[in-house]
Amino acid sequence: MKIAIAGASGYTGIELLRILSSYTDIEINQISSRKFTGKKLKDVFPFFSGKYSDLVFQEDIDIQESDFFFLCLPHEPSVELVKRIHETGKKVIDLSAAYRIKNTKAYTDFYGFEHKYPELLFKAVYGLPELFRDSIKNASVVANPGCYPTASILGLYPAVKENVAYGEIIINALSGISGAGREPKQQFHYPEAFGDSYAYKPLNHRHIPEMESVLKEVSGSEVKIRFTPHIIPVSRGMIATVTFKTDLSKDQLVELYRLEYRYEPFIRFSSEPPHIKYVTGSNFCDIFVDKDERTGLAVVITAIDNLGKGASSQAVQNFNIMTGREESFNLLEISHLGIVYP
Amino acid sequence: MKIAIAGASGYTGIELLRILSSYTDIEINQISSRKFTGKKLKDVFPFFSGKYSDLVFQEDIDIQESDFFFLCLPHEPSVELVKRIHETGKKVIDLSAAYRIKNTKAYTDFYGFEHKYPELLFKAVYGLPELFRDSIKNASVVANPGCYPTASILGLYPAVKENVAYGEIIINALSGISGAGREPKQQFHYPEAFGDSYAYKPLNHRHIPEMESVLKEVSGSEVKIRFTPHIIPVSRGMIATVTFKTDLSKDQLVELYRLEYRYEPFIRFSSEPPHIKYVTGSNFCDIFVDKDERTGLAVVITAIDNLGKGASSQAVQNFNIMTGREESFNLLEISHLGIVYP
Amino acid sequence: MKIAIAGASGYTGIELLRILSSYTDIEINQISSRKFTGKKLKDVFPFFSGKYSDLVFQEDIDIQESDFFFLCLPHEPSVELVKRIHETGKKVIDLSAAYRIKNTKAYTDFYGFEHKYPELLFKAVYGLPELFRDSIKNASVVANPGCYPTASILGLYPAVKENVAYGEIIINALSGISGAGREPKQQFHYPEAFGDSYAYKPLNHRHIPEMESVLKEVSGSEVKIRFTPHIIPVSRGMIATVTFKTDLSKDQLVELYRLEYRYEPFIRFSSEPPHIKYVTGSNFCDIFVDKDERTGLAVVITAIDNLGKGASSQAVQNFNIMTGREESFNLLEISHLGIVYP
Amino acid sequence: MKIAIAGASGYTGIELLRILSSYTDIEINQISSRKFTGKKLKDVFPFFSGKYSDLVFQEDIDIQESDFFFLCLPHEPSVELVKRIHETGKKVIDLSAAYRIKNTKAYTDFYGFEHKYPELLFKAVYGLPELFRDSIKNASVVANPGCYPTASILGLYPAVKENVAYGEIIINALSGISGAGREPKQQFHYPEAFGDSYAYKPLNHRHIPEMESVLKEVSGSEVKIRFTPHIIPVSRGMIATVTFKTDLSKDQLVELYRLEYRYEPFIRFSSEPPHIKYVTGSNFCDIFVDKDERTGLAVVITAIDNLGKGASSQAVQNFNIMTGREESFNLLEISHLGIVYP
């Protein structure tokens, strides 16, 4: 099987290359990058001495030349490229937001462009295996979830699905800076971001419609989310602290979550709030569940690696499902080895 | 005027020394430290070459020898020492929690000791000048607020005072590690804390009763707070992201806050969520106020330096008030100069 | 006295503004920035609420409108602007390298442009007060030293001046990333620089001719320096570890340094190798002197703040000298207050 | 084959567990820790969900119960335990310094204890495969090198072996803080180490005799090293910047190094000074070689992970050799997967 990665010079692209390098039965035969067209992988990323280090970045990938596609492109180019790949009957996992939300209006409101392929939007499957693995199995277009939605939805799914979360859901999330991509920006220039932290887009982050639409799909009713993301000065890692009203006791709540996720290979429960360093480099989502009886509010805290379960290793999890492998194939070992402690 | 600082070798003690060094009309004549008894200030803190660098740490301070006292001690020793200083008629600012909460039960429940001087608890004034400056003026015992309560209460006060915040208040806060003190601990050993972040004490942090009791005092009714603190890998700085139901529109809310704080020298409004680096080294509290009309929830975000407005410079603000100085005396300049950017 | 700061939106410009804000007898009446022309200082740097916060960035400064000039511009524009200011008889401190090296060939070789005003090069005084304060007093053009040269030369001056350092001098230096300026770059994008460190320009850093020409001037003979700079992942701070052959014993060496610097207000000797955090935000240079008798090599280690003694506060020290103030005027206090520990 | 790891709760022990977890033909059947005796691995290190997560820390390991031993203990206990293991005829890799230096006087002078088994010292093989793989193959006691010596010796070996490095060798090294171990200390408390950097033990670091004795062994003559280590605020990673006089031209020098290391699986040459993040989590040593013709000095810069090639993965490399496996077995893949970029 020949694999192409479009946009392979960004953080999610490189992480895909790292993970897929240890698959012996596939061949990555195309990588593209507008910025580094013509350069070898190892010349742009000198640490990359693995088997694909001599691959040359193409300007664009050629759909004829590969069998399976990972797209790590901006949203708008993805809309088109996914469409074109789909028309050939080949499979694609899109790491952008281009096919994540069924509601086309969200694209106009939150992403600033009109989505031209609403019918394909409805065919695309949201690539969160813990919720949709059956659909992912036969999907030809998988929209790989955003990092904040992955951390948030996994913290809410059991409660929302069983309709035991009432009223507004309040999510405060912390993200490492790699979530903002590889393009240098003033606010992420090292001397500025060093020692700093702050909330951003406090009212209208693009991930809100993504979360609400998925949760509505699983619960059958409207879900309203108050979401405040914060930048923290690390490279990788994400925490979502989720609060909602519930009538369940702490024990019932914990039982509900454990039951729902009892066969999940990448969900680990923790008796203390999870650390981002416990999941960095892995495909794990660590979850802590508790209830504050004084206020009647449930507190669920999740930790993921924004480039792992929040992006690239989750894409590989989807790839395993779509290609008939065991879902955790290669990923469990990689997850343990990727955790560099301290 | 002769000043004593008890527990001067911790982070809040050293910060007091830094700030008070630029007062020319007072003399710090006693500093104490059990750990460094007999050593000179400059031998323990080699960077300290200012005028007090030759001061010697005493085992304990002598109440007879000074006129005004800052206590940077653990909670229990403070209970006693405040009492003894108070009996001499001298004034004291206590940076521990020993006299912050009127409800003695909170000490048994959250601090693990029985408070022996409930009557003095009721005489002590909570040292948050924006709320209680009139009482601070004539107080002989000022209980300097905790860092989380300072950031949280300043973000809530205008709304709670006017009873426009309904239901549970949800606070998610981020703190730099200096808030945990100077004593080395496994979880704050550099290689472990480096690149890490996590929530802690997610249900029962000690600062909850402090916040609730102060807010009840200003609103006249019970206030329930859901509070989740998080560690972020910086030395200094604190963010409180506060969410509550309100019927006020965004404009009304902003107006309410601006009006309440219009004469405050150390409160700055910001049109974007505040950065901790904008307040590090200063006595400022930066505030952002907004409303999410979709969910009906107000979002107020504050930033302080946990060792500044959250501890030592706030203690100096109280000192200015208690000694008849202008409240911002020396502090405004220090606040601007302390901000080391980038 | 009216002051202009050209290029005021970079790190050295902002640091000048911070320091000069506490001078009550001068007025900063012009700041320029090509990037932020027309914007207020406080709109670009929201933390800047001091007295100059409403100043508007001009595209260029007007030489007629101010009496004294600080230039924080790239090298080539500085060459011209210094010349034009000089022609009006006004004084200027140039923080670029445009007038630091007497040898015009160094500009062609290391900076890539031909220096058009060699005669003015020879009039300009190198603004390292510990070496040249008498000349600085009457200078009209002061070339403010680079950060690496400041840290290195102060670690070498006593030995080189007395000709007790033999053979090649080997300097290994560590610098925080603010030394590379405020312009975002790939290698200083937070996720990349986070947790990283490396040597760079290991053979031909531009500061080599600056160091060698100054040291030749004070010693009367050629000095050869092997200089390897390293990036460390902090915002501010610089260490220079200097090694050279000497016949002096450790005691003689220490005595030589202490004697030479005995009246220096900003040089502090330390009995352990200095920490960058002990000087961050200050104008201090901390120095450690020792000798390795096994190898016959002296080891001198210095620490400065690259934006302080390595740039802006040193410029203010020069300003004090040039305007007849006491050299440490305002700077000692600022140095102590700027040290934000921890 | 049953493996025991003594002192498994420190950083090198945990890293060994991480790496050895992916070997399918061995079983780690004993781990010891005085501090955590009786606790499960996963209870002390919650991120450790791999196959050994239920292993219980013993107070001591039982020599009868395992076939091969890794010791991650303090120096003195290692002296005894290595001796006892050796007497049973079993093999041991000791990660302490207990058997690294042939010269017993170095133990008295630099480590403060008298070495009781000089005869075993001479039997022990220094576990740097690039120099001593033939001896390692049949060794029963391998003394795993220190991190600074690994980085330094690999940067010097080709030149010293061929006697083309003259005079004193000057090494400046930078180390992440994990090199100081897992025990919390004041200077490594996060708020203190954050944003700081400094040289330490500038004259007499314990690794000097280790480096000099190994280099003397390969060159046949005395080697004198001037070594200054520096702390940098990262968890992992080490740079050694090595300077020495040589008559070789740059091209000859580069050729010499490339030839010597041409078959080494874990040595990578880089055309720019190497980054510590390029080797973090791996067993690689990246090397940059150049010559400064102006001063006649060679500049060799190496980067390793102090816990990888500087400790645990190098121990596994030795283990591969000692057990007849291919030297890079499992390690190359782990090295690539361990590199978490960004």
C-alpha cells in the first residue's frame, strides 16, 4: 500500500511520518510541501534519519501515485483535494476541519468560506473511533477531529450520550503552542511566549461548532458549550477541564465512564487529574472523573497530546480501522515509547 | 519606623524585601528564618546587593524591636504570633491564611487545626484594598489575601456585590509554581515540572472557603464556587477564568466593572484576555470582561502576579494604607519597573 | 532635555523606554517604528501603562525635535542616521554595530556592507564605561557595545590590559533568545526552541572582530579569540566562560580583577559561577575568577542581562556619563528592582 | 533471560524500563527502590501502562533470581553489589561511576571513598562501544560511561587516538537538569531553575578523571582536560563544545572523524552544530567538526541525550553486545520513535 502525506512539513505531517515509519507493510511514497518543494526530508528536519529521510518534498501530491492519503493542509485546499481523491474511489483522512461539521453554515460563520460540497460533508465520517468506529471502518473520507474537540468530547461523551448532563457545559482548556502550527508568529516568538500564559478567543473559538454538532449527534438534543482555551508555555500537550450539572452521584458517574470506555485501548482512567507529560508522544487520553457535591457539578478532566490523540496518532488509529488492521496495531507500543519521561 | 519580616527567606518574604528596599523613610531591622538563622541575606540570596544585603536572619523576630510586622510564616505559627503582636498594640500584616476566614470551622475542615482565637479572627480585616480599604485604614491586624482569592474575587466583586451573578460560579485558574513556596518537592523538581501541566486539588482547594466567605460578606447571600486550579510551568503569574450566569448584557457588564473600579490605581482593563507576563513583577490586576450571549454566561478573566498583587506587593499596598501613605506610594513605579519584557 | 528613540518597538527600544520612564528631568518626545507607525505605545505593548503609554510611533524621528538620540535600528540605517545627527552637533548613542569597530574591513567581511564614514568611525567612542568612561564623557557619538562583547571583554579586560593572558583566548558563551531580536523566525518559534539548545555560527560570529579590536586597543597587541556562542532556551540572560593561559596564581588573578574593578558600581564578584537570573533586569555584570592549576588555565565566568548591561541599561549608563549625571544615577535602584526572583 | 534493575525508580532506571519493555525475548523480573519498596511501578509512575506496570519495587534485588543486572545505584553501594554479582559469574552493567576509572586514587580524591576492589576495577570494561566494543563483548562487568564523558570522548576520540590534538583540551558542556538525578534539591526547584543558567563545579568536576583516564588509554599519553559544565533549563539533553590545537586542516579533520566512525550506527555527522532536541529520547550522538584557521583550533561539537546515549540507551547498547545481539537491535527504531518533535 502506497501512502501520500500532503502538507508533510508541518507538525502533524512530521508526526505522521514518525509514526508510520515503523509500519513495515506500507510505503510512504509521496510527501508534499509548498515551502520545501524539492528538498529532502532530512535536509529540512536533520533529526530524521529513519527510512524515509531521503524522500523529496513535492509541490503537490499526485493522486494516481498513491493508494491512501493523509492531508495536513489548510482548510480550504483540503475541501478541494478531498473531493478530488474521493472521486477516484481512494480513501483519505483529512486532518483539517474541512469535513468535520455537517452544518455548512458553520463554515461561513467560523471559517470564513462557503463550503462547496455539502453532500460530501454528509458522507464524511468524524474520525473519533471511541464514538464512531463502526462508521469509520467503511468510510472513504474521514475527517480527523480537532485537538480541543477530541479532549472535550471524550470527557463528555458518556454523560451526554446518556443525557445526564444538564444545562450549559463549561470547558476550560489548556494547549501547548504546537497546536498553533509551525508558521512563526509574533505571539509565539520564544522570548514573548516564554513564561507567559493567557486565554484567547474567549468567546468564539472555531472548535465550538465542531464540539456541539458531534455531541448533538450522539445525544439527540442541542448541547451548548461555553469554551475558553488558554495557551500554556509548553510545546505539546492539552488539558480539558469540563464542568456540567448532573444528578448522578460521584460513584454513578465514575461507573458510567468506566463502563462506556471499558474496552478502549487508548483511554486510561486516573485517580488524580492527569498530567500532559503522561500522554506526550502517545495516543492516550487520560481521564479523571469526579463530582463536587457542594455545587452539584461534575468535574471531568482529560489530557491528550495535541499532536498525538489530538491529531496524528489518532489519524493512524483511524487508518488502522479503515485498512482492517487491529485498531491499536503498532500504536500501543509507539505510545509507550514516545513517552519521554522526565 | 522599624519593620520586621518573619519568614523572610521564602518567596513572599524576599519579594517584600525587594519592594520595601526602595522606601527611604522606613528601616527593615529584623528578618527571621529558621532555615538560615545566622546567615546574611546576601549569602543566601547572592543577587541581593541592595541596602539590606548585610542583614542577618534571626531565628525569631523580637516584637519589642520593631514597630510594624509582616509575617510570611506557615498558618499555625502565624495564629500565635499575630496574637502576640496584637497584644502589644502594634500592627501586623499576616500573609498566611491564619486570619483570613471568619468561619472557624473552615480551619478545622480545610487547614487541619482548631483556631484558638476566634475573637481576633473577627477583628482582623481582609486585606483586599479594592473591597475593604476603609477598614484596612484602621486595622491593627490585616489578613493578606491568598493569590487565587485575589484573582478570583477581583473578577467577581462588581457582579456579586450587585447581585447580578446567578447560580454557581465556575472558576478555572492557572498558577505558576512559585505559588507552592520555596521548599523543594518531587512534583516541582525541574525535570518533572518542565513541559508539564495539570489540575490539582480539583474539588477541595483551601482557597474555596476564603473566596466564598468574602463574597458572601459583600453580597449578603451565600455564594457557591466551583474552583479548579491548574499548575502551569512558569515561575510566576496567575490567571483566573471566571464564568457565571447573568441577565446583564455585555455592555452593561463592562460598564458595571468599569464603574466599580474607575478609581483603582492597580486595576487595568484590557480588551483582550490578559497575559501573565503583562503583570509579572507588578501590583496590577488586569481584567477582561465579556458575555457569551449564546449561553447567557459572563466570562471574566483576570491576571495577577501571584507573588505581587497575589501576595507581597498587595501587602505593601495594605502597608501604605495602614501607615497613612498614599495607597499607590512607590508601588506604581515599582510595578512598571518590575515588568521585565520580554 | 528631549529624547528620541529610533526603532523603539524592538526589545532594546522597549527596555530603554522602561528604564528612562523613571527619569523625571527628561522627556522622551519621539519614538519611531516602521512596523507600528501611527500606533500608540500602549496599543502595541498593552503592559506599558507608564507615563509614555500614549506616545505615538512615528515612521522616522525628526532630528530637529529632540536633543539626544538613542538608535535601536539595523546596522546600515544607523550608519546614515548617526552621521546626520552628528552633523547637527547633537549627541547620539547607537545600539547597533555601525560604529563599534575601527577597522572598516570588518564591516565588509562580517556585516556585508562598505562603511561610508570611516572618519566618523574613529571619532565614535566604544561605550563600555569600565574601559572608556573618560572618552565617553565628551563623546558625541557613542557606539554601545554588543552583548557578547560586553560579557567577554569585562571578563578579559584586567588580564589583557596587564598582558598576563597568553595565546589564544577561548570563549564559550550562552545567550537567551531575546538577543536575536523581536522578529519571528522559524528557529525561534516557541515549539522549536522549547527544550532545545545548540551552538551556532561556531566559527565566524560578527562579534569576534568587535572583541578583538577593543582588546587590542587596551593591550597594545594582537588578541586572538576563539568564540563559540550557544542558544539556551530562556528569554534573557548571557553567560561568557572565558579560558586563557596565564602565569598568575589564582590569588594574584583574583587580586588583579578586584583591584581593577574596585570602584565599579555595576560589577559584582561572586564566589561561585554567576547565575543569569541574578542579573536579569539589571545593569550588573557578575564575575567569577579562578585558576585551574592542573592545566595552567584561568577560568573567568561572567553573567549579564543581554538586554541590560548587554544593551539598554548600558546605554543609559553611557547616557548618564554623557549628560554629566552620576554614572549609576537611577540605574542601581532599577537594577535591584528589575531582578524578579524567583 | 531474566533481568533485574536495581535503583529502578530514578531517571536512568525508568528509562531502562521504557527501552527494555519492547524486547520480547527477555523478562524484567526484579526492580528495586529503597524509596518505593512495596509499591507497584504504575502507582509511582502513572504514565507507565506497559507490560511491566504491575511489577513491585523490592527493597533489594536478589542475585539468585535474575540472570543479568543493571545497576542504577549510588556509587558506593554499587562497588559492593557489582562485586557480589561478579562472584556468581553473572553479568552486570553498572550505571554508576564505581568501576569506570582504573586509578583508585581518583575515588579517594573525587568521590570521597576508598575503592575496596582495585583488582575488579581492572577487570571491568568501560562501556563505550565505539571505543571498546571488542572488550565489552566478553566482559562480565561493564562500567557504563558518564554522560559528560560520553559526549566529550566521542568528540575527541579520533583526534586523540591519532595524536593530532596538542596541548590542553578545553571542553565546555551544557546539561539538562535530569543529569542531576530525581532527588529534589533547592537549586533545581522549578521556580529557581526556570529561566536560569550557570556554570558549576568549574574546576573539579568528577568526570574529569574519567575522561582523562579513558583518553590516556586510547592515546598512550597523558591528556589534560579543562572542563566547565553548565546547567541549562531543559530536562534532557547535553552539548559538549570541544576545542583543541591541531595541525590538521579542516578537511583532514573531517575526514579523520568520518573514517573513524564510518560504521557506527549511532553516530551522525551534521553540517551545522547539533541540537539537543535532535537526539532527545534517542541513542544518537550527533557530531559537528570544524577548524578555525585563524587560531589553529579545532572545534568539535557533540549532542547526546544525557539519559539516552549518556546513560540508559547506551547501557542497552552494551547489553546487546554482551548478549550476542546485533548492537543496534531494537535501539535504532526506539531512537527514531523517541525523538518527539517539536
